[in-house]
Amino acid sequence: MSVSKFAKLGMTALRSNFTELSKPYKLTFSITYWCQSRCLTCSIWEIKPRGELTLDEIREFAKKNNHFKWIEITGGEPFMRGDILEIVRAFKENCKDLFLLTMPTNSLCNHEMEVGKIEEMLKMGIPMITITLSLDGYRELHDKIRGIPGNFDKVMDMARRLHALQERYKGLAFVFGYTMSKFNAGQLNKTVEEVQKELPWARFKDFHVNVGQVSDIYYSNTKLEFTAEREQLAKEIDEIVKNRPLELDSLPIFSKSLVESAFLRKLVTYIKEDKVPMKSRSLDASLFMDSYGNVYPSIMWGRRIGNIKESQYSLDPIWHNAEAEAVRQLIKEGKEPKAWTACEAYQTIVGNVFSLF
Ligand code: SF4
């Protein structure tokens, strides 16, 4: 592991507790809205996007914004972009302090191609790559929620391949991304058991739990009905917190286990109290950019502050415009929209550590 890049990410996160950052260190970038899934909790798959950023435009963006230490590449299904490897290479070559690349997949692309590309990314020398394999239930349930027969078995196959790849690349990690909704409420334990029948090495803590949330600019799911009953959700997540062993796998502020535990505890607060559990670090530590180059505070907050095509692919002219400052003011006043998703929560937790105690 590159200790210096890890330390730089950690120190920047620590600094964000005391001061506004001059540049964001995390980029969440939806490289495409194309998706071949048919999820009941998300309508991205119904969008037939046109005019998404080209590879040359993304290269220009990476060249002019080379300060990212953590990049989340998301979709749609990110591996539906044939040039995903070149996109990652553009960021790797320009962002000298890039430490962490995170990426979800629905496991529906050709696995040989997908795992081959992940291996190529590892060979580029990015110190940490974490893949989230979306998995919302046991075999029948997952296939029903995702609308694709055989999807559960495909996730198992991807997990086996990534597990084997880990033998050769210590910087590779993967988790199962479990999105809770009314369709799978109360079914996490059964799902874990069924996964463990297929993959005896899988552990409870390999499941990253989130709650399905609504976003017009991202999931396009404002018209869908999928939220489970609050009490039931809070009870189930409380159980997860109790079942997760706390491991001090690093210094406290950098510990994945502690941050994940804080994420889950705050998720319970979010569900029970129906409010943002912490002031977010949106447009300070992080931003969301969609596949057309529109820049937003987060995937959950559709207040567009600009488009990189209008600023010659540089974030600088957008970062301090009137819209961006208005968003920051709303955050200060505690008036941001209610949301608590992994895309925003981690940098919010590590940027507010003193309010955790
Ligand atoms: S949740 Fe993911 S896999 Fe499902 S439709 Fe949305 S982007 Fe596609």
C-alpha cells in the first residue's frame, strides 16, 4: 500500500474538520446512465442517455482537476462504457495523489471482460480499489428486485473471481452492496446465509447496507414506492450494528470499521428522526458530476451549480460561483435536503469526527 498517498488522504480528511478545503478530495462521477438492470428501486435503466461526456472531454477534465485522492466511478452500470479503462487511466495519470478508486457493478456484463479490466486498473498502480457488488437479497429475492433472472448467480460468480484476484492484488477489496427497501426488509440474515452456502469465506461484515433513497438527478426514482416502514428499518439496522465486530484496523479516523459503524449508527438516526444526521461536506470535501458534466453538491441534491463544458472543463470557475456559495450557506444553516447515502456519508463522518463523541 502506498503509505504516503494514504497519509495524504487521511490528513486532508482530518484537516476538513478544522477548515474549509481549497479543493475537494473526493469526486463521485457517474460515467454513464446506461444500465441493463431492471431494478424496482431505481429508474436509471429507463433513461436512454444521449450526449454523455466523451473520453476526450473526461481526459480534459482529469487534466484540469488533478487534485482528487478518492474517485467513485459509478453508473448506471459503469462497465457498460467500453472506454472505462481509459477513463480510469486519465484520472490515474493526472491525479498524482489518487489513493482510492471505488466502483459499483450489477455483475451483468461479461465477467471475463469486467474482471480483466479491474486487473488492468490494479496494474496501473492505484493503491486501493474497492468494488461493490450490488446484492439485494437471496437468490429469488435479488432476481425479483433487480428484474433479471439469474442475477444472484452472476453476483456469486463475480465474487468468486474477485476473491481469486485478491490472491495477487492486496489493494483489491470488494463488498456486497445491500440496499434496503420494502421489498427486502427483514431478509438480510437469510441473504447472508444463502451467500455463505455459495461462498463459505463470506462474512457478515462483507455486506455494506444502505437504505433506498430518492433522487431525481440520479436514481430518477421519485415516482417509485419502495420505502420500508421506518421502525422496521431502524430495528434491522440496529441489529446489524450489534452484530458487526468493531475492529481497529487503522488509526481511528482512517479505520474502515469505525467509519462504517458510524455510518450505520447515523443511518438509524436518519431513519428514526427523518433528518440529515450530520452537516454534509458537499461542495467542500466532495461533489457529484453526472455523465453530461453537470456538477451537483451530491447525488441526492439536484441543485446544479454548473457544467464543466461551460467552464472549459475546469471546476475552479464553478466552485465559488453564487449557486455554490448558496449551497454552502444552506448546509451551514442546516437546511440541506434529507439524505444519508454512502456516497456522501464517509467524507461527512471523517470531516465531523468530533461531533461523533
Ligand atoms: S440501482 Fe444500479 S443496477 Fe439498478 S437500475 Fe439503478 S443504476 Fe442500474
